[in-house]
Amino acid sequence: MIDIKNFSFSYTKTQVFDNINLQFKKGSIYGLLGENGVGKTTLLKVVSGLLKPTAGSCTVDEHVSFDREPSFLQTIFLLPDEVPLPDSSTPEKFFGDLAPFYPKQSEEMLNHLAKELKVDITRKFKEMSFGQQKKSLLACALALNTDYLLLDEPTNGLDIPSKADFRRILSERVGEEQTIIISTHQVKDVENLIDPIIIISNNNVLLNAPVEDITEKFYFEYGGQQRPDALYSEMMPGGYLNVLVNNGMGESQINIEGLFNAVLRNQEAVKSMFV
């Protein structure tokens, strides 16, 4: 389990997080959502031990992440949004260089994922499009088979079919012993994949809840008229999407973009709903 307690972080005079608490339990694909610049990448770097909290603590299975002990590092992998790639390197070589440090890695899984994602891992990165590079790196990251996998903006550069493949592959592979954290501002790309959902903004955690709790608190109404009591409304074909406080209206299908906008526009009200 990843346990973040009384955590604060700042860059010189810029406060990024102020006394937040979060837990990431095994067996889930977490969505870490937020607008650009709110600290999603910073949080992933703290979890992986690349940055030290200004205050508070971050532990992963009781390892202090910033201590970067080998027994901790072999259980976690962070795939950044952008990875410096040598011109002569291939995904096969990239994976081979990493493999000795990760005892659960699987070359067989790499080959299988490359086939599913339609990439040639023997081809040089410099000969690939950005989308092909991204898919190759995703295959490598998944094939390392770590207990904790941190993905920063993993769908950047992917076309629509590749995004669908990405969602399918992740949903098929997460197990009880693995935790995946997807950090993104492209919330539509991870719809029906992430659970629980965490939304952060301006030093704060605005929402941290499983989908079941979210649909208990919110009602997503499709079609009809714009509702004056809606937390968020958006015109769509056939009427409006209204995100409402669920006052005994039953279950509804979550709309992650609608949820995201409703939370950002009603921050204090939403926080009070989940106290």
C-alpha cells in the first residue's frame, strides 16, 4: 500500500501540496485527475522516491520512498510522459537494460503486448512515430510486472484505436497484487477504467472515492432540459448532461468529464459531501 500522510511539498516559494493524506491500495487502477500544473507529476515523483516531501511522509509497503532502497525500487516503475530515448535504441534493448532490476519481468509478456499494440520492438525508436514510441514504452512498462506502476499522461500521442487498446489491456491485467496509478488531464481517455477516482487542484485533494460512492452521491442525467439545480450542465446530442446531487434518484452511469467539471466548479460543496 502507498501511504501518504500529512504531506506537503513546495518548489522554492511555490506551494504544490499542503498537508494532504492519501492511500493507494493494491488491486486497483487509480485515476489521478487534475488540470495541467496542479501537481500530478510531482506526486508521482514523490511516490517513486525522486522527490522528498517538504513535510509529512510517503511510504510504499512501509518503505520510505525517498530512501530508494533496492528492495523498494524493484517493486515500482514510473513511466513519465516524455522519456529521453537514444537514437540507436530499440524497445527490445530498452526493456533488456531494465529487466535485471525487476525480478518479475517477463519477456514473453513484452512480446505479447507488442503484438496486441501493433508495434515492432526490434525497430529503432527514431524510426517510430511518437504514438508508436508511446505504445512501445507502455508495453515495456507493463512487462516489468511491478507491484506498483505509475503512468504519467499515458494516452498522450495515442490515436483513438490505440487508446481503446490501452484501456482494454490495462483492465485485463490488473490483479489483486498490483496497483496502477494513471495521472492525466485527458479524463475521457480513462473512462470506465479507473476506480477509485482522485481529483486534485490548488494544493488540495478535492475528491478521493470509489465509483460506487460517487454514483451514490451524484446523479448523471442524460437528455432533457438544462437543470438550474445542476452542479454542472453540458449540451449534448438529444439534450443536456446534468450532474446533480443524488437525492434518492437511484443509480446512473457516471460521466467522467461531467464529474470532473462538476468537482472543479463546486469544490467546497463536493468536499463536504464526502466528509
